Amino acid sequence: MLTFEDCIALSELTEAEIAAIAEHEHLTSVVAAELGNYLVHDADGCPAIRRMILDDIEAARSRGDTTHAVALKLVLRRFVETHPEASAPRRGR
């Protein structure tokens, strides 16, 4: 049986990045880890994760939660540093 820590390791994402996906998509952490794993390995996936985190930042700002917005900015910074393809434009489908 896989633990949540195993899911994190397999996803190539941090727990905070998985939490941002879960927040954006309204998923449990384990399901968000699965989705994140899929997206990290898809050509358009990293830009999609970046957009999710940006949406989460905007949602936090909109509700006046500056502390969470700042925390998400740090998550975004780390994500883009470790996944530079996140800044690439998404391909048209």
C-alpha cells in the first residue's frame, strides 16, 4: 500500500504544490497528487499547474487572506524554479 508520502515522492511535486492543486480543484490530497503527477508529465501540465496556483493566489487576495496569498507566492516561486517549463505558453489543442 502506498502512503501519502509515497504519492508525494512519485508526483515530483511538494506537499504545498499538491495542496494548491487540491485547493484549486476541490480534491483530496491523494487525488490531487495523482492529478499533479499526470500534469507534471504532460506537455501542457506544468503551465496548467502554474495557472492553478495563480488562481489560488487571486482567490486568497479576493477574500482578503494576504497570509495565504503570500504563502502561495512562495509555492509558485519554488514550482517555477524546479519546473521551468511552467512558464512556457500552453500549446493550442
